[in-house]
Amino acid sequence: MTQQMVQKMPTGIASLDPILDGGVPPGSVILLLGDIGGGNYEFVYSSIVNTLNAAPLSPGIAAPPIPQFRYITFTRTNTDVMHEIETSFPMQDATKLKEKIRFEDLSELYFDDSVVPDDWYSHGDIITHLQKRSEHAGVLAQLSTALNDAEPNSLIIIDSITDIATQCNNPHLWHNLTGLLRGLQRISKQRNVTVYLLLTRGIIKEEEEREIADIVDAVLLFRWEESSGARRQRVMYFEKFRGVMPHLEERDLVKFAVRISTSSGFEVSNIRVVI
């Protein structure tokens, strides 16, 4: 087995990485499909914070190298995202977080054809705004440019595919979106770039959800379930993971109870077997 085959990118989730034999295969495009409040955002935030806070694996052995994080948003500001991360989970060094995350705010293109007033999302003067509008074909074209500029071995978070998918309300636009995701699935392998796609469950059509799930390398489903005591419990399923799923199923590690705390962030607990 070659070194390339055994390399993994840690998720930063201490209770999950050992299950994945160290992390996810680099170059994976991973769909984080979640019920509202199901835990997919907390998964991403914990992954970032824990990776930045990573300690050496053992004395004399350095911690894994920290990837460059690329956080792409369409409706949220970087200040909003940073505030949510910092107030949700303990950070040893918030400055380190800001240095390692490169934000790409595509809100100007996203809101251009909406009824939202320009001054709600545009921070430049009107001339600069019109120049940006004329230079780009649209938000998908700008998203392609942002993805193309990503550094090798980086981790890209797209927040969120829900925002874009709800705007693709005709077959041509939907074809453009799925074509972009298929291209991303290919180029991520060539550049060793790992991608998290955030998608809220139940908002777009079921067949559209399935098509996106078919394109990506992995689907992690975050949902609420009722426990035996009528208590709501977050659970996480590995619905699909190319190259990894056989190892998980062999050990009956497909479904997990999830706990989210201010001290540890996202963690899997009470590993449950799917029967």
C-alpha cells in the first residue's frame, strides 16, 4: 500500500477520527445534510476549532499540519460566522482562527437580482458595485472562481448549498449547479482539496437532494430522533462514503448518537449499530 493511499485528513473530532482510522481521505467532497439544528454546522465549527487547537499526538511527535480553511458564504457575513464559532466553542487563540480562515463573501452577486436593498449587503460605492456586477456572469461563476483559487491540501466549507439550490428554480440553472458540483468532485482529487457542503434537509425537492447526494463522495446525515424516553436525540448516519463505507459497515459503525457541548463541541457517543 502506498503512502498516498493511507494518508488521511483529520476531521478534528476526537471521538470520530479513530473510527475513521485517522480522518477522511483527502480530496473528498462531503455533503453534510442536516435537519434544522441537527448538528451539521456544529460539526464544521468543531472541526475547525479542534484542528487549530490540536496538540501533538504523543511526546516528540508533532501535531498534524493545519490546513488552510476556505469558508465560502452567500448570505452570511464573515463577522457573523466568526462570532458564532467564538461564542459556541472554546478557542485557545481567536487570532489564529482569523489567520487560518480565508472568507469568500459572495453575497453581492447572490442578492443582486433580489428585492433586498443594495446597502444591506454591498459595502462599496455604487461604481465599484456596478463594475463587479458587469465583470461576473453570476454567483455560480464566481463560486467556480473561488473554488479554482483554493490552495492544495486545503479544506473548503461551502455555506450553504441550500442558498444556491433554492435559487436554481429552472432546469438550466439546476444543470449548471450540478455540473459545477461534478466538476468539483473531479478537481478535488487532483488538488487534494477536501470540501464540506452544508445542505439543510427538506427544503429543496427530494429528487434534487438525491442528485446532489449521488454526485458527492460522502453523505453524513444529521437528524433528530425520539429516544425510548421520548427525549429528542441528535444522531449522525454515514449514508455513503466511497472507499470508507465497507470498513465502517464491517465493524457496524454507521449510526452514532451525537452530543454537542460548549467544552468539547461536537462529539459522537454511545456508538450504535444499525441492525
